[in-house]
Amino acid sequence: MSERIVEIARTWIGTPYLHQASVQGVGCDCLGLLRGVWRTYFGTEPEEVPAYTADWSEPQGQELLYQAGLRHMKEVSGTPLCAGQVLLFRMRDGLVAKHIGIVSQSAPQPMFIHSYSGHGVIESPLSGPWRRRIAAQFEISQG
């Protein structure tokens, strides 16, 4: 399964960044990337995603992405990185976790695929600064 998840995610590389979108080749944000990979793999999304602003869930301090991850995936935080895992990042200490990436390789250099404002969907090294931002680690499962 994990190889297929990475294979699907790599087909999104080059898709421009577009807030709230999830259309391969046209535009997506980090959640839209995961939604698109999920649709391709499972055929449908696990739940409808409401409209959201750039600062969604911050004023209330709600961990909405983490809670959604728990509803639909298996949390494996603290285990070794494996290709196909979904990472949830906290972009700053004290803020809610709201950036998502998919591990594309664990060795020799850990890498991940994500959609990032100003960059679109890219494959990046999971460098020290990114690793320090990981708030949760999930495995996509069939169920």
C-alpha cells in the first residue's frame, strides 16, 4: 500500500498551490494533496471538508486536522518513518498543527511530498527544521 500512496503523490508534483483546492495539475493546498491521493487510492474522500480560511482553527486552538487524522488513519507517532505515512506539522510552537505531507522515502535521506504556498506540490528533504515541526505521524489504512 505505501508504495502506491507514494506513487500517487508523486504524480501531483508540479501542481500549483491553491488554497482549498484539490485538483491535480490545476491547484491544491497540503490538505488538497492528501484528499486527492486519498480519492485516487480509495475512490472517495472519507468526509466532506468544509470551507476554511488560512488561519482556520487557530483562534479557537482546535486541533482539527489531528482529530480528522485520528478518525481516518492509524496514529503511529514516534515510530520509524516509512514511505506512505502522513505527517502533520506544527509550523510554530504553540500553534495548532495544520500542514500535511506524505513521506516519500525514509532512507538514505528522508523525503516528503507536500503542497507549500509559493512552491506548489514538491518533494522536499525532511530536514532537521521540518522534523522538529512534526506533531503527528499516521498510516493510511483500508479500514
